Amino acid sequence: MAQYETIQHDVLVIGAGGAGLRGAIEAAGRGVSVGVISKSLLGKAHTVMAEGGVAAALSNVDDRDNWKVHFADTMRGGQYVNNWRMAELHAKEAPDRVRELEAWGAVFDRTPDGRILQRNFGGHRYARLAHVGDRTGLEMIRTLQDHATFERMSFYTEFTIVSLLKEGNRVVGAIGYQREKGLFFVFQAKAVVLATGGLGRAYKITSNSWEGTGDGFALALDAGAELRDVEFVQFHPTGMIWPPSVAGLLVTEGVRGEGGVLRNRLGRRFMFDDIPALYKNQTADTEEEGWRYTVGDKNARRPPELVTRDHVARCIMREVREGRGSPHGGVFLDIAWIKEKIPNAEKHIRAKLPSMYDQFLKLADLDITKEPMEVGPTTHYSMGGVRVDGDSQMSSLPGLFAAGECAAGLHGANRLGGNSLSDLLVFGKRAGEYAARFALETSLGRVSESAVNENIRQALAPFENGAKGRGESPYQLQAELQEMMQELVGIVRTENEMVRALDGIQKLKERSRSLHVEGNRMYNVGWHTAVDVGNLLTVSEAICRAALERRESRGAHYRIDYPDKSESLAKVNTTLHKGEDGAISVRLEPIKEMPAELKQIIEEMK
Amino acid sequence: MTATATFSIWRGDLQGGKLVDYQTEIVQGMVVLDAVRRIQADQANDMAVRWNCKAGKCGSCATEINGKPRLMCMTRLSDLSTTQPIRVEPMRTFPHIRDLVTDVSWNFAKKRTVRKFNPRKPDAADGTWRMAQIDVDRVQEFRKCIECFLCQDVCHVLRNHQLFDEYIGPRLLVYDAALVMHPLDSDQRLADLRHAHGIGYCNITKCCTNVCPEEIKITDNAIIPLKERVVDLYFDPLTRLFGGAR
Ligand SMILES: Cc1cc2nc3c(=O)[nH]c(=O)nc-3n(C[C@H](O)[C@H](O)[C@H](O)COP(=O)(O)OP(=O)(O)OC[C@H]3O[C@@H](n4cnc5c(N)ncnc54)[C@H](O)[C@@H]3O)c2cc1C
Ligand code: SF4
Ligand code: SF4
Ligand code: FES
């Protein structure tokens, strides 16, 4: 009999990033008892790294902006496979969610008349991103964290959930261990909210922290919930590439929003060479017009550096492939050039991009106010995730909700910058609200003793292999998987490579049965990594399977064997499900017809 | 351009510990965290290390490197001498858990003794406020804090004198300052600063400012102005005459 402690809550929130904290605040405000779990300490979740800003049509900087424009921009960016209901709610509710942060103490940068300042970002028609220099995520998570600590909720930090628990079809809790001592805990709850963030760590080059191992995706799938659209993995066009130890670290799109331009080895602004049809009308014809846009000329159109990320990333790859790249295999991103245009450029850059300035100075010995940076694509964000209802965020299993990066829908085939932080707020709140409502109408379910024991046995298996003194190193397996995904299921995909990846994943899965961990259960990172590897294998397989089924190129998903968009696939989402036998199946599911009013908005904004 | 370096890393738990030497290959641009993780993957699988972002943004990887409190992910090997072993130890001011990981929960618990942000009534009918950039600049400096607790680790009031009940330490004085100087906050916080938070224990050695990875001028911009406000309130004869302070 395994040993564990049991804790009960009405609502259990797994994750303490922006989505989890916002959800927990909402649920607690509705009078239910709330528990919040996170793998790391409070305030350290991945949200803390977000840089550029949070998108909301506040129309403080440009009064032509409103929810309709934001809605249309989000749908266009997602190439129309988004959940239109979520895109609508998001555009309508984001402004209130941002203003609410100010009431909780957040201090955004200001306009000359004292309101919240907004900046330009890729794919957003007007200046829309509320920001604090380039550390918006820190401001957001700290505000939520400080606010949440005064609400009635319990925090379980440095705890890892390894499985959801079910009674019949309903999710009734979760089981996990406390990292410090390695002891097991069963959390019984009437409703569970997954807010576990992304899966960037499935790839070798990524902007994500170690936590981004796709746990929520795997937890949901293993419990029998459906995933959606996981083939859409966003590769951010500008990650650091040099020195090698920092490869993948993000260079915020804010650099381009503030006037940064991309050039190849020959000094050419290659983004002018290939402007996608969807954005032709909105993109500047000349460098001069692009600059006018940057400084707020309302009659100017955006520079081509600010089209969507999928496109910019592919253009960079093209330059590199065709031999016009920078010395370390990327391209140049230049913000220093704005000194030709404005006085005090150096001071301006340091005020607007302080973390970028520091990051390059400290880690790459490069002063961005003087020299161009070298950048290349990095794995950044998962558009896909747990399939949820657009209004309530409930998954396909009763009692299980999901919000934030681990939920699918809002972003379609490609996310616009800034739309994630607003996603966390809008749908974190909604998930908290509906989870609380669900909890108020139900009682605690029964937890199966045998399921608990089985989960504990599985989680501890690597120690038994360790005791036998041989087996696979979790670090080694993780590295092999990341390298394979990077090479075979990256920015440019093709059927035979993905089939090879699936085969590779199968082999790694078999090897993962003999993962081996030394030492005891106290804060044992080798053990934690062994648990992560299981999740990474599951999500990697899911990505491959969905990507194989989408036989077209759309948004972030680019296939050289199907380089064009397909009309029939424009109308479907991929839905993934794991059967009793452990096999992941994919079906193509028609997107629900959009109401006439929304269609009309999209037409008007074309 | 490969070479090797030796790292002396603290291994052990509450029962005791010692420095253990590991050799590892180093490459251009590497930070201490890269080396520690490589050692963990190749030679010490079960080593306890806390980190998240590897970008100086989350404040998880605070340790003492060659005796100096620093972030592992922002300390470049090229800034250290590799002719001697590089010593990596846990923060010594807080209770030890294992290897490089300490129990920093005291900081979170103490933070709850700082009263919640309490804004004045909105300035505009739509429920929003107006603030000038110049007035928020100061607060934004304090809000850069990544809660690495390196300043708490180095402050002698906590480290040597162990006044954990009497004093909240530089990080939380920065937090206090962010609230006191927040253009919208309308709470009275000076009594807490003097009594519950023990601002008087700080004798302005500036050790905290020297280790802050966010380069917050903790002493000059946060603590000294707060001390001045406390002094004005408590020791200004006029305020006392009118019974302003208790
Ligand atoms: C460098 C960078 C910059 C970015 N900049 C922007 C930006 O400017 N604007 C924007 O809109 N978006 C940005 N993004 C994207 C955005 O930051 C993320 O998508 C978002 O923060 C995800 O938030 P979340 O709440 O869903 O999850 P996270 O913040 O990732 O939090 C996940 C939480 O779940 C917990 N968790 C995970 N698994 C488990 C488990 N098994 N058991 C228990 N707990 C678990 C973690 O500990 C953590 O607390 C950026 C991303 C990166 C990497
Ligand atoms: S200046 Fe004050 S807070 Fe900072 S280290 Fe010295 S005594 Fe501590
Ligand atoms: S004030 Fe500086 S040193 Fe102290 S916790 Fe914050 S960031 Fe770290
Ligand atoms: S790992 Fe986040 S600050 Fe070092």
C-alpha cells in the first residue's frame, strides 16, 4: 500500500501562471475553496518571461481601434481555423481584464495624457499592446500573485501533478508529489482547472522555461479528454542564436514594434521581398512608409517586419538556406539604426527595451543601441491544446476545465503577439467562474484507491530501475527527443520525416520503461526529469499525428509536400483522443458555422 | 575553443554536506547554470538545483558563487577565473533543503504582512485612472524586482543577526516602497514600516544594492526615502504636536 496524504478543495487549479492565478482569484471570489498547484515557486511560472505586452482594444493610442478590429485581426492571424466564439469573447473582454489589473496595482507605461500606453505588434492593425517596457509578464504575474495572496486560497508550490483522477467519466481530482520531500498527495476536487502552460521543451531550441513540458496536454489526453489543433506550434522568428549557450532565448517582437528591422548579410530588408496576400493591403510599400507607421502616422501602413510570426520565421529560414544569412546561421535584427531618425535614440532604446539591452550586453557582449543582433527562429508557443467550450472552458470531460496556453481555440493556426497574455486573463477568469459554478452544483466524487496506488507505483518505477543499477538516463532521453523533434517536426515538415519521428518516439517510449534514477526522493531533479519525459513523449506523438493529418500549409504548420492551403482543410480542426489501448487517434472535425454578424465584421475589415 | 573547468558544488542536506569537485567542458558564452546542468546530466543526476527561465527573469536560480550571492543563469564563466575551482553553494541565510536548493518560504510568508494595494477612487467616470509617466518611473524601478532574494541573503540583519521576526529585509522594503510611492495607493503604511517591518534595523551598508541583479538602487531609492518619511512622521515636532503619529 502506497503512502499519501489527501487534501480536499472545491476547485483545484493546476498551474500558477497568468491563467491559473486569474482563474483562482475568480473562483475564490465566488466563495468556493480553492487550491493552486505549481511545479515551481509562486511568481516563477513561464508567464513571468513574457515581454512585449498584452493585447486589448483599449483604443488609448488609436481611437479607430475597437473589439471588432481586434476580433478580425485575431481571426486573420489564425487563418480562420480559430474558435470564433473565443475570438469574439476575447476581443470584447480583454480591455476590462487589463483595466482590472491596474485596479490591482499594475503600473503600465503611460500615454502623454496619463492613460495606459499601447504599442504596435505583428498582425495587430493598431497600436494595441499595453506594456511595461519589455517586462510585461513580470508585471502581470506579480500583480496577480500579490492580489491572490489576499484571497482565500491555498498554494501548493513545488508540487508536480502526475495524473488526473476520475470517477466514471467525471474528473474528481489529481495526484502528485511534493518536490521537496518526494511525498505523494491526492487532491480531491469538485472541479479541476488545467492551466499548465505550453510544450516548448519538446524541442531543442526554445524560448520556454524547463516547465514547458506539456504536462496539461498529457494529463488531459491520458484521462480521456480531447486535444485540438496541436500541429500548430509557433516558432518565433527572433530568438538569440549566439553564443550557443543562449540559443533560443527570446528577442521580443517589441524590438520590431519600436522600429527594429530585419536585414540579411547583404544588408537588404528581405521582408519587403515576399508579403503574404492576406496582408498586402495593410503593409507598407516603402521603408519610409514603414518608419512613419512606427512613429504613429495613422495614414501609414505597417512595415513588413510586423506581419505574422509564421511568415517572418519562414522568410528568415529562406534567407539562411539561400546563403544570405548572418555568420552564425540567422539574420540581423537592427534597432540601432533608428538613431538616423530620432535624437537620443540610445536612451529611447534603453527605456523601451531595457531587458533586451541587458540580455545582449550581459550574455552576448553586444550593445543593441550600437550594433545589430543576430537572430533566428525559436520554438515558442502552442496554439493547440485541450479542447474546450468557448464560453465555459470546460473540456470534453465533465469537471475538467482548461485555460491559457494549454487550452486550444483562440489562436487558430497562428497566435498574434500579445494575444496570449490577454487570453490568460479572459479565459483564466472564465475557467475560474465556470469551475466554481460547477463545483457549487456538485459534491466531491470518489477517488479510486487502486488508481492512486497504480499512479504512485508508476511514478516510482525509475527508482526501482535505479536500485537495479542500470537503465536509461532521463536527461539523455529528453535530449534525444528534443533533437529529433527539432530536426523532423520543426518549421518545415514533410510526411516521411514525421513518420520517422513517430517511429523514433516509439523507440524512445520503449526505452523510457527502463528510465533509471539514483538517490532518494528529496528534491531529486533526475526523478522530476523522468516524469517530464513521459509527458514530452506523449505530446510529441500528438503533434506528429495531428501534423500528418493536416495535409496542407497553414499558419505555423508548413509542409513542403503540401505547400498550399487546402480549401477543405480550411473548414476543419484536428481533434485527438487517446483510446483505452493507449493509441492516439486523430479526426478532422468541421468548424461550426460562424454567425452572420461575425462574418460581416471579417468582411468589413478585409 | 573548448577547455575544462572545475566546479566545487555543495552537496548534502540537513544532515550535513560538503563541497564536491566536478570537472566539465566549457564552451564560449557559457553561464554557471549551463555548467551546473551539464554536471547534473552527466555526473550527478540527482543533484537538487532550482531554475526556471535561464534568462534572468524569474529569480529562481539564486546561489552563492565564489561566496558572492548571484544568479547562476546570469553569471558568465568568462567573468570568473577558471584556474581555481568555481565554488557554487546554496544561499546560506535561509534553511537548507538539499544541494543548491534552500527554503525561501519565509520571504513569501513575510510578504503577506504588507497590506494589500489600496487605490484611491478612479479619476475618470469609466473607472480608470490617470498617471504621468514621470510619476510611475520611480515605482517601475521597484517593480522590476524578480524576487530572487539575493538581497535578503546578503543583508547582515538577517544573515548574521537572524532578526527574521523583527525585520522584513531589503526585498520587502522595496515592495513597501513600491506601494508607498505608488501614485494611486491611499493606505497609511509608515506605522507598519517602523514597527512590524523594522526599517530601523537597516544601517545603510548598501550590500543589498550591490548584489541586486535588476540593479534596483535598493538603499538610495527605496530604503532611504522611506526612512525619511518615517522620520518626518515620527520625529517632526509639528506632526507630533498634532498627534499625527502613534
Ligand atoms: C520569452 C517569452 C515571451 C513571451 N512574451 C509574450 C508577450 O509579450 N505577450 C504575450 O501575450 N505572450 C507572450 N508569451 C507567451 C506567454 O507568456 C505564455 O503563453 C503564457 O505566459 C502562458 O501562461 P499560462 O498561464 O498558460 O502558463 P504558464 O505561465 O506557463 O504557467 C504554467 C503553470 O503550470 C504549472 N504546471 C505545469 N505543469 C504542472 C504539473 N504537472 N503539476 C503542477 N503544476 C504544473 C507550472 O508550474 C506553472 O505554474 C511569451 C512567452 C515567452 C516564452
Ligand atoms: S543597506 Fe540595509 S537592507 Fe541593505 S544590506 Fe545593508 S542593512 Fe541590509
Ligand atoms: S530587490 Fe533585487 S536582489 Fe532583492 S529580490 Fe528583488 S531583484 Fe532580487
Ligand atoms: S533561471 Fe530564472 S533567473 Fe536564473
